[in-house]
Amino acid sequence: MPSYTKSAVKGATVVLIISLVAAFLGYIVRFMLARNLTVEEFGLFYAVFAFLGLIGIFKSLGFDKALVKFIPEFIHKKEKDFIKSSIIYVTIIQLITNSIIIIAVYLFSDFLASHFFNNPQAGIVLRLMAIAFFIDSFVFVLKFAFQGFKKMAYFSGLDLIRMLLIVAIIFIGLKLNYGLLSPIVAYIVVPFILMIIFGWILIKNVFPEFFASKFIVDKILLKKIAHYSIFILATTVGVVILGYTDIIMLTYFSGLTSVALYSVALPTAKVLLYFPRAINSILFPLTSELWAKKKEKILVEGMRALYKYSFIIMIPLVFMMFSFADLIINVFFGKDYILATNTMKILSIGMIFATVNGICSEFFSGIGKPQIYSKIVYYAAIFNVIANLILIPILGIIGAAITTSLSYFIMMLMSLINIRKFIAVTFPIKVWIKTSMVGLLFVLIISTLKKIIMFNVWVEVLIVLAISGIFYIILLFLSKVLTIDEVKDLYKRILK
């Protein structure tokens, strides 16, 4: 167990650090656009982004993510020819499906601009961003290949380089007064650069046997990947519906200004997921390996620990965002977006459920049962669509936020029920309840300190977080959520 713990924590730490930097850069992109574009232009860009993301669910048919499942298995069996063949199969599928999608977008772009986006600029933005999505799909093949090889520095580093380049190009474009064209050019040019850099890294450093290995036309292999990919696609469809229908419906029912506000609130709340995503990126291939080696006991212990410690870490992060939501939005996006504050608070609570659900989803994929999670996502997606249709016309972005958070809760509950069918893991429900109670006290302490301490806003935030953070840790030990012996044991597993 110690070796697996150390390996998982090491990989997750690399992913977490790089992902946080990439997330910060992604936030800088929204900050620059919000400050330099009109609210309607900002809303238009992200409305188009959401629309292409929604139809883009069919661009890979789930084949790209299947590499994360099969590459570790082929490495274990020393079947290098199959590794090369699977990568090529996925690339060919991407080429075919993406070509169909980009043609369809070009044919219907003007119609959509007039009847859906209600903005004359939408047509050209759609056509140009469709090119960006087309190219970027091949970058994802490289990304998931790195994850399959467990090269987490490259896996997460790709996103870091992506965001560095996008920030640089947008900055230059805005300085040259290109306005809305700046992010469009950035998203078209950057995937080209990434393919050259990381394609070379894959075939030279990660998989140097690529050219020496044979490309095998194997129907059984293709069928095996396709069968798994169908369920990945099914899950992806549901996930994309959950992620984009709120934006699509807000575009139709509430207009581009509401889209702009929601496009500030949701990504800001989702910053909270970078920690659990770092863990999950390791969990998928590691689960696949442990399941293949029939090391269920180690897997159960690891899952139980993830459920506990992810919750302990997420609670203060969520409640910090909840307590300082207005400050975060005002500082990064300005007063024009302050109406997104309550929406972000609701969404931040939903991220707690999303964290636990994310652990379960990677488990199902890792053991080769993505169809289980597909059903869960579809139930939540159906709820999401119906609830959005009811609540968005009445409550606008607040209704979208409530729907999204409830959808995450439904997925979490169903995932926890289904996971017990495969491993005898016990859920730390008492720990979750105690941690939540400690979290509420944490919020109360923050609220009280904010009224008492009157300094410069940044000094005030630092003092409040420092004092409340200390109280949170003390309360964890007093409530016996954590113990000294447990911390010492965890320290030994990770660092020794």
C-alpha cells in the first residue's frame, strides 16, 4: 500500500500544481476578456464555446479517452504494437467525425446566428471557432495518451503550455485592438503549436518505440476499443449535457448578458475541482492497474481514504469561496458582473457533491465498467434538462445554478449506491457529517472576523483566512475527524 500511496500522491501533486497554474491562467483569460470586451461580446464568445462543446460530444466518439484504459493494459502485457495501433485508430476516427461536424457548422452557421444567438456576429465566430475545435481534438489524443502512459507531467503540462500561449496571444491581440478576434485567433493557433511540441515528445520521449512498432489492422482490437468507447461516449454525452445545457438555455431564454454572468460564476466555482481532478487523473490508470492485478484490498483502502481526505480539503475551499464570492468577482471581473455573486455561491456548494462523484466516475472507468456511470449521468442529465426548462425562465442564472448543484448531488448519491456492487468499501458518512459541521463553524468564524477586523481588504482577507484556517484544523482534531496517529501514518506513506 505505501508504494501505491506515494506514487498516487506524487503524481497527483504534479498534476495539481500544474493544473492550478493552468487554472489561474484560464482565469486570466476570462479576466482579460471581461475587462476588454463588452458584456454582450463576452457572452457571445462563451455562448458559441458552449454550443460547439455541446455538439462536439460526437467529435471523438469516446475513442480518445479509451487510450487511458487500454495503454496501461498493453504496457502490462508488453504489447507495443497494440499501443501504436490504438493511437492511430483513435486519430483516424477523430479525423472522420470532426470533418463531418465542421461541415455541418459551416452549413448552418448563419441560420443559428439569426434564430438562436440573435447576434449577427455569431455566424463568423461559429465558423472560426469550429476550426479551433477541429484542430484541438487531435491534441486531446496526445493528452489522453500521456495519461495512459502515466506521464502526468506531460498530461497536465500540455494544458499549462496551452494556457500560456493563449494568454500571450490574447494579450497581444487586445493591445492591437483586435477585440473579439483576439481569443478566436488564440484558440485556432495554439492547437497547431501543441501538436508539434507534444507530438514530438510522445514519439521521442514517452513512446520511442512508436516507429519501430507495427501498425496492426486487427478487427478484434478495434472492436474492443470501440465497445469500451461507446460507453465513454454515452457518459460524455451526459456530462456535456450537464455542462452546457444551462448556457444553451440561458442563451435562448435570458440572452447573452445572462450567459456572460453565468460564464463568470460557473468556471470560478469549478476552480475548486482542480484538486479532486488532480487526484482523479491518477485514480483512473491506477484503478485499472489494481483491478487487473486483482489487488482489491489496496483499492478499497485507497478509495476510502480518497472519500475522507478529499472532503476534508474541499470543505474549507468551498466555504472560503462562498464567504468571499463578491470580492472575487469584483476584483477579477468588475462591477458589471457582481450580479453573478449568489449564483457562484450556489455553484460552489455543488462542487462538494461533484468531488465525491468524480472519485466514483474514475473508479467505474478504471474497472472497465463505464456503462454504469453512463446510466447515472443520463438520469442526472434528464433531470438537468427538465429542471433548467422549469427554473431558468423563472429564476434565470439562479435557476441554472440550483439545477447544476442538484444534478451533482443526484450523481453522487447514485454513484455511491452503485460502487458497493463491485467493492466492499465503507463510506465515511460520520466523517462527512462532522466535517460539514466544522465547515459551518468555519464560515461563522469567517463572518465574525470580517465584521471585527477592519484593515486593507487584502490584509483583512489574509488575517481572516489564517485565523479561521487554524480554527478549522483544531476543530478537525477536537471532533476526532483527524488524529495525530493517523496524520503520522499518512506522513510515513507519502514521504518515507
